[in-house]
Amino acid sequence: MPRFFYMTDLFFYISIFVIGYFTGAYIGASKYERLDWHTMKWNPDCLGFRKVPDGTKIFKGEKAVLCVSLRTDMLEPGQALLVNHGENEE
């Protein structure tokens, strides 16, 4: 009989872990999707990236980027955001 109790405990802990994992993944994904995403495509006429409207096709070899708008209104005067691309870590 004691072995049965150990199996139910194991099943309970695994169930709690799975529920927690999927809840966290759902919340994380929903935060990611709520960001203000923009697609930008290289425009050779102005030598820069421009926002493209929905339905625009991007073909192989064309330059395009996905961008997220950053809110800077919450920064104090003189305060700045530090951008780190992770390329030149020392």
C-alpha cells in the first residue's frame, strides 16, 4: 500500500509542474504578442528602412527588420536606456 501513495504524490507533483509551466509559457507569450511590432523594409530611394503596410511581400534577398517601439516617456531627465547587442561582450 505505501507504494500507491508514493505514485499518487509523484503524479500530483508532476501535474503541478506541468500546469505551472504551461501557465508561465502562456503568460510570457501573451506579453510578447502585445508589444507594438512593426515590419520595416529597406528603401533604396531614401537609403533607410521604412514601415510597410500589411500585405506587403518580402522576397528572398531583400532587407527587412522587425522592430518594437520603445517607450521612453517613463525615463527621468538625463536617464537613458543602454542598448547591448551582445556582440562585443568583454
